[in-house]
Amino acid sequence: MGGREALAGVCWPCRDDGTARLFLFRWLTAPLRFALKLLALFIAAVVVYYVVTLVQVWLTSRKYDPVPAQAIVVMGAAQYNGRPSPDLQARLDQALILFQQGYAHLIVCTGSKEPGDAYTEAQTGKTYLESKGVPPADILEAGGRDSWTNLALAADQLKPLGDTDVIIVTDPFHEDRSMAIATDVGLTPHPAPTQTSPINGTAVVPYFLSTAAAVAVGRIVGFNNLHAFASLAISTVVPTS
């Protein structure tokens, strides 16, 4: 009996009590468990990064800090046959206030048009500001189809004039992203989000979430690359005629 017990103690992996099979199972699944741990850490890092970015976007939306600059850039929004949408009008009214208060001598209206439209967002913005007393010579147009193109075209017009210090006027949720892009295209931006945006309350939540995602990705891959990828995706889904 003593010999068999000693032998059993030495050959414990050979006992059919599940220990050996558990050891083998853990050994075989170790790489998978390690990969799952790495995946969990990666997901946690992505979530934390996104939440931090979302907070930064929110904080910027609350920062109304106009300073004397060389130009006011109004980010485009929808227009209806030459009439500003409530969102665009809120942005234009904010730019008008800043212009009248002497924060800058020049306003850049941005935004292109949808197929079938007779007017661009930039044209509509300029006409609206002129009707409020802004001299036509003090308004420039940059008709881009998205935020990156709007600011890139605006920069192309402002840089030759030496006017790179700008105030960015847009909706609060859009301010952080617009300023990041403005910096990328060589401008020095200052935040002045509109104080009268019609997008408010719970309706603004999805805008903050989507903007934070765009900012988070743009910071990693570059806003110019994000713009190029989005343009390629759109051209692939909706081929030009």
C-alpha cells in the first residue's frame, strides 16, 4: 500500500481526476486568454480616450472667448434658396455681433451647396450680412463641402493677406473640431460659438457624440486624412454622373 501511494503521489498528472486535463486545457488556451486580456485593455483604452475627447469637446463648447483677431470665419450650415436656415442665421448673427464690436475687420462665409441649389451657403451668408450693414468688401466667400474644405479654402484666401489669426463661429458642439481643423490648415483659431443655436437641449446629444468621435479619430489619423477617406467613401457610394 505504501509503495502504491508513493507512486500515485509521483504520477499525479496521470491520475484520471481531471487535473491533467485542466492543466492541458489552460496551457492550450493561454494564448487565447492573453489575447482576450489585450483586447479588453484596448477596448478600455478606446473608451477612456473617447470619453476624455467628449469632455474636451463639451468644455470647448462652453468657452466663449472672443479676442481681437484679423478675421471671423463662419462655418457653413444649411440654406434655403438664399435664405439662411435658423442654424446658419444664428452663426451669422454671432459673427455680426463680433464684427460690430470691432473684434475683426473681415468676415469669411463658408459652405457650398447641395445639388439643385441656386445659392451656396457662403453666398447666402454674405447676402445676409450685407443686408445687416456689413460692407461687401469686408466679406469673403469660401465654398467648401465640409468643415475641412471650408477652412482650407478660407486659409488659402487669408494667408496671402497675412490674416491668419481668426475667430471661429459655429455651433457649440462643432467648435472643438473646427478649431482643430483650423490649426491643421495653418490658422490660429479662437473660440466664439454662437450663443443662440437652435440646436439645444437633448437634441444636441447626438451631435456631441458624433463630433467627439470625429475629433478622436482625426487626432490619430490626421484631419486631412480623415477628410480624404470620407470624400473617397462618399464618391464610392454615390458615384458622380
